[in-house]
Amino acid sequence: MLGEAIKHVLTHEPFNNHVNPEWREIVDFRNIVAHEYFGVDYDEIFQITQHDLLVFEAEFLEFIKKMQNEQLHSAINHVKRELSALRRKESLLYLKEIEMLLAKKR
């Protein structure tokens, strides 16, 4: 789900100057895992979930905090529409958790 969210961030022009260039690798890795069922290195996936994912999540939340409210709400609403169309209930729940965290930080 984070890979999908980052894909949208990378294509949302107001955010272009604020993203980490390495985030493109996250999207690419997500695509490999999602679409290539054979040849996936499960040890690599385990390492990523145990170490890299927590670092990325913290980095992404910091990115979100820096964005202007209008831009952020626009992006969140865009992702909500797409996730709803895809019926991604778990992803929508996670997005609501992020919105609650952001509301607490204000």
C-alpha cells in the first residue's frame, strides 16, 4: 500500500520538490512483488519489512507534515477516491489512521 501511495505522490506535481528520489525504488519494488510471483527473493522482502519499511514510514510521515494543508488534503482525497474505486478497505483504514495522526499534530 505504501508503494501505491508513493506512486501518487511522485506524480502529484506540487510535491515534486519535496520527495526523496529513492522513493521511486519503492514503487518499482512494489511492482515487482505485486506482479512477479516467481523469482521474488523472500529473504530480501523479509529484510525490507523488518528494517527499511520502518525508516521509510517515518520519513514519509515527516514529508506529510511538511506539506501545506491544502496540498495534503487534495492528495489524500485523490488517493481516497482511487482506493475506494479499487475497494481497498485496508488501505483506506490505514489512510484514516494517518489523517488522525496528522490531526493530532496540528
